[in-house]
Amino acid sequence: MTVYLDHAATSPLRPEAREAWLAASDVVGNASSIHGGGQDARRVLEDARERVAAVLGCDPIEVVFTSGGTESINLALKGMWEARQPERRSFVLPDGEHHATMDAAQWLWKNRDAHLLHVGLGSRGAIPVARFTVALPDAAVATAMVANNEVGTLNDVASLAAASAEAGVPLHLDAVAALGHVPFSFSGLRGDAAPGVGLTALSVSAHKVGGPVGVGALVVGRTARLAPQFHGGSQQRGLRAGTQDIAGAAGFAAAAEAAEAEREGEAARLTALRDRLIAGALAIPGTRLLGDPTRRLPGNVHLLFEDAVGETLLFLLDQAGVQASTGSACQAGVPEPSHVVMAIGLDDMAARSVLRFTLGRTTTDADVDTLLRVLPDAVTRARAAASVRS
Ligand code: PLP
């Protein structure tokens, strides 16, 4: 039996999402067509939009469906940046954001002469509000994560949103890792910010909450200024051209609703499992927990195993039937140390010695028992392999 502890990479499809997706995929019609079939498709789509909006705490008109988190983030950051040209050039970019954010910002720097203002992370992976606030004046756009997908640390996004509103800067939040795990509301975080500033856009993705892969949403506040990045039809307020994926939207809505309905109970259950996993793993000498011990995602365990290489450990655990992640990007088949782990102050060697276990809806007590049974031997063998190589 395989133990799947990589829910942050993608979470198994929920039965209700599969059913909703299948039912909607049988509807024949383009949601923009005027005939009866088109109207049927539009009803399915707008029902999904309303349900996603209810989960995210925004108006249905503010939900722009996309192909996933990466597209939502690119649309938000490039679109918000472009809308502020030529008067403002700086971009507030915390270290340790997801690659979709880091690379979109780099693209703006290389191709649009954006001025990137990097905000260093605290040693537990949080964005320091004071450092973020200092970078804000006159920025074209600022971005931040609700929760870090690698080390699991939760940010004080209410303060980041308030600081952005106060400074007159539009803020985008990447809520991909947070959806279904920690409570947040777009309108709550937006508060009474002036038009076009403070929280104006928020990204989410369906497959992280048991919805289909290839569907996501960008919440674009009514007063946001955002230049479209796709050109074509006038769908979705003209912000995202292209025939809309009604089956994807229906699957996403079913998954997001189910995740939200069980969020509180699951958070308590996963926190207990997480803390048992952490305690068991820390009993192995030379093991450290990264991120914040308490202000972290309920299902996130991020560990450093001194003198072991994360990839070796990953391989040995996979052989023992446990699937996890190093959390790092793999460039042309060569594992790179994670930029998030480097951003919290680890050196190159330490950054190669980490492993992330992420728990979710299907994780059981028995899964944690299995991991804790096979982990000590895998660590011993990974350390032995590293010492032979060095
Ligand atoms: N942002 C965060 C925090 C993520 O964890 C991910 C996916 O790993 C993304 C963005 C990208 O989302 P998607 O896989 O839907 O493109």
C-alpha cells in the first residue's frame, strides 16, 4: 500500500468533484451562445462562479476562472503591473514566493524594466510586516502568500493588506496553498480600502483542494486595475478571453465547497497527525523542523535531516512505499536547492537535506505510523550514502 504524503503537490480528486465535472461535461453548448444549449452551459458556469465566490468571500462577478494557480498569478502580477504604467515601476516581492510569482516578477524585470524590491523572510519563513511596509511607498504592485507552500508558514495577511491599503498600493495574494486549510475572506481582508488599492486580486487553484487539474480562479476586485494578458473574446469582464471551461468550473466549485465545509474538522484532525509526525521524526538525532512550529498549515511537516541528501531520502522512502517531496525545483533533471529554504537562512548543503510531508483528506493514522516505522532506517541509509560520496 502506498502512503501518499504529497498533498501540497496535488490532492486526490474528490468524488463530488468528479461527479460534478462529468455531469457538466455532458452539457452541449458554449456558455457564450444564445441558444438553449448555451443558456444551459451558462447556468452551470454561473452556478459554479457563485459557489466559488461564496467560499472565497467575494462577489460572483469578481471570480475570473483560469487554467490554474500559475495562470492566475501571471494574470494578476503582469496585469496589475501593466495597468500602473508608466507612472510606477517598483514591485514588492517577498523572498520565498512560489516560482509562478518569482518568475513572473523576473519576467517583468527583464522585459518591462520593473524594479524589484525584495523583502527578506524571517527565519521561520514569515514575511515580516515591517519590512514589507517599508518597501511599499510608490510601488506599482505588491504580492504575498497567505501560506508558504514549502515550509507551511502562515503570514499575517490582514496586516499586509492593511499596510498596502494605507500605502495606496494594490496587493495580490497567492492563496493556493491556503485554500481549504486556513480561513480567509477576500472582502474581509479588503476591508474599506480605497478603490484600486489594498487587496485587489487573489489566486487559487482547484487541484490543491481535490478539484480537477487545470482549473483555477483569480479574484479581481470590482475596483481593481488590471490589463488582460490574453486577447480574444470578451468573456469574464474582458479580463480572460477564451471559451469557458464549464466542467472544470463545476468540478472546482464542488471541491472548494466540500473542502470549506470540512475545513475546521480537518484542520484539527490534521494538526494532531502533523504534530505526532513531527514528534516522531524529531526523535531521530540530527533532525530539525523548519518553518513555524505553530503558525503553520495543519498538514505541513518540513524537516531537515543533517548529513542526508533529500533526494536520496525521497528515493528510499518511495521504495518503502511512502511518497513525499523535497519541495525543490528540478531544473533539467538536476535538483536545485529550494529558494524558500535558502530564503530562511540555510546554506546550500542544508538546503539539500530537507524533505516535505504534506497531509490531506485521505491521510490516516496508519499512514503516519508507516512513515514513522520506515523513516529511521531511510535516514540512516541516506546518511551512509552521503558519507561514502563525500
Ligand atoms: N502558488 C502556490 C503557493 C502553489 O503551491 C502552487 C502549486 O504548487 C501554485 C501557485 C501553482 O498552482 P498550479 O499548479 O495550479 O499552477
